[in-house]
Amino acid sequence: MGKKNKDISMKPKCTAVNALRYGSLAVRLSAAIFGFGCFAKSQIIKGLFYLLAEAFLIFYLIQSGAANIARMITLGDQAQQKVWNEAKNIYEYVDGDRSLIILLYGIVTLFIVVLFFCLLVSSLKSAYKVQLFVKEGKPVPSFTDEIKALLDKKLHISLLTLPTAGVLMFTVLPLVFMISMAFTDYSKEGNKLVLFDWVGLINFKKILDLGGSLGQTFWPVLGWTLIWAIAATFTNYFLGMFLALLINWKEIRIKKFWRFCFVLTVAIPHFVTLLIIQQMLQPEGAVNILLRNMGIIGAKASLPFFTDALWARITVIIINLWVGVPYTLLQTTGILNNIPQELYDSAKVDGAGPIITFRKITLPYMLFITTPYLITAFAGNINNFNVIFLTSQGYPRDVGSTAGKTDLLITWLYKLTIENQYFNVGAVIGIMTFITLAIISLVTFRYSGSNKNEEEFR
């Protein structure tokens, strides 16, 4: 038995490295002529697929792919020119290089090169796998057998191929494209919207430099973004939990009605709610007019909901409670109903009051279950574009600044790119947002009870 296990452990794995090391000549040639090993073992159709894919990729690289990669080095150098047309007696514009298109085509080509190497590895592994079958005395799978395997043992490959391709095309590729912009001078500054160059880490230096105008804007916006995310997350969480506890209290009647009242706000689209609230809080909005009529403020006075920095920040946090608490209420209600009643009964026997019971039983149980939700809510609040943009619009804003006192990184990114056309700086802000969010999320989950004490509540 021990010898058998040893033989199994000594069996070479079906990898590209082992294919080059232990494979036959036909297997090794599969690295140069895709599918050669399949042809050698009569897997003609499979070999043809590999060979045609290689031919298509090589044709593309020769036809335009190599030029696309080469042009990425300079991102173009031919500007648009004005040429006099003698026949028409007018000036005509001759289109020059467009750096954005060059960058996009170059990145797509790099992805195709990666695909080429993936096919190379697959060709080697496929040929080496057939060699191992022959060595072990097993029959070589036919094309029909391969198709049946894709619908049975390898069904996961069939199901995941299309979604994976979609993620690469519509998520990873645009993400790499956006990251690449951060290393260019693509912006209206210096008229670099059509023809721009690589600038390395200069944009990152501008953002992180406290002495520069961008740095003096970035750090306050980052600080407010973190304050906002923490405040918005935990005010929603604890107020939602408090309402859930209150509604679940035995003395409260018609519980379903009260839940319905709070959850009703979910049925109204957020952008409608936020726009209505924004109008109500204007200097001549319903709230200020009502306060004037009640004599609480002067006849011509207005509360500075969006004109004073402190007022504006507190206002957007309170507005976020209105749209966020119902979701927390629903989640915490379900969790509260699943806390074992025996724990509360034991606490009563020991003489624990409501505060001690909440602190020792309810809160630890809730935090254990909802920590992943809190991390998700924190990430959502860092990127909470709607609440800020549709209410305060980032105001108040200092003269000459691109960001207001209530702007988050995400809303500042929007203003930098859409309103001001600083696409390179916007890409840097996007990268910094991702880094900040990733570090906080990973560290929080790493040291949370949900990760460290997984068996505690089982």
C-alpha cells in the first residue's frame, strides 16, 4: 500500500513545464505548432482547433498587433495638420495620431498576446495528457469523448468560460485601460486631449504632494471620505438595529405595520427621494419656509444646509439615514429572530438586565454575523455617489478648487473627468480609492470575529 502511494506521488503532473521536460518530441513540438501532439495521436479535430487558433493569432500579430504594441511606446507623435488644398482653394485638416485609440488597441493586443501564451500552455498540456494516457494503457479520448466530458466531468469549464470571458472583456480590460491613463498626461492641461505621452509616476506625485494644489485637495477629500464612510455605515447599522429591537419588543403591537412603514421608503427610487430632499432643504425650500412661518428662524433667514461645511456634512449623513436604515432594519430583523432564545432565558436567570443582555448577547452575535455586511456597506458608502451628488453636489466649494467640502473621492473623480477633463488625475484618484478600500476591507475582515472565531457561535 505504501509503495502504491509512493508511485502515485511520483507520477508527473500534467503541466506545461513537465510537458517540456518529460514529453516526447511530438509533445514538445506542440509549443511551436499548436495541436501537433494531438495530430500525432489521431485527435485531428482538436488539433485543428489549436492550429487554426494559432494561425489566427499569428496573422493578427503580424498584420496589426505588433504595430499596436510598438506604437504604445510613444502613443503617437503625429499631430493634426492643416493643409492647403489648391483645387478647392481651402484649408483641409489631416487627421493625426489619437493616443487614446493607440493605447486602447495596444492593451487589447497585450491581452491577445496573453491569450496566445495560454493557448500554448493548453496545447502542451493537452498533448502531454494524451502521452500519459498511452503510457498508462488508457484509450486516447476521441473528439466525441471530449465533448461529453465538457457536459459532464468538465461541466464547470463549460459553464464558466463565457462568464470569465465577459469579466475579462468588460471588467478587467477597462480596468487596465483606466490604470494606464494614470501614467500619462491625458488632460486638457497643455492641450493633451488628443495626443498625449507617458509621464510615469508624476501624477501620483502631484496627488500625494501636500505642497501642490492637487495634494492640498486630495488629502482633505480622502479624510472626509473616510469620516463619511464610517459615520454613514455605523449610524445606519446601529439605528437600524435599534429600530429592529424596538419593533421586536414584546410590548409593541402590530409589528408588521411598523415594519411596513419603514420599508415603504425602499419602494421609492433613491434618486427621486434625494432630489426631493435636496429641493426641500434649499434656502427657499419647504423646510426653511416652514421654520420661518413657525417663527423658529427670522423672516428672511435660512438654515445653511448646503452653504456651511459643517452643516452640509451633518445634513448628508442624516439624509443617508433616511435611505439606508430600512435595509439595515430588514437584515437585522432576520438575524434577531434567529438568536437562540435560550441565551436570553439564561441571562434572565442570572439577573442580567436589558443593557447587559444587549452588550453580552445581542451585539456580539450581530457583529459576528454582519461583519461581512458592514465591510460591504463601508465599501458602498465610500463609493456612495448618489447621496452626495444629488443632494449637496459637493458644496460648499472654495473658489478655484475642483472639490467641495462634502465631495467624496468618487464625486471628485467625476468632476475631474467629466467636468474638468483631467482624465489622468481622475485615473489616479480611482486607483487611490481602490487601494484605500482594499486595505481597510482586508484588514478589517482579517481581524474580525467572523474570520478569526468562525466556530464561536456554532
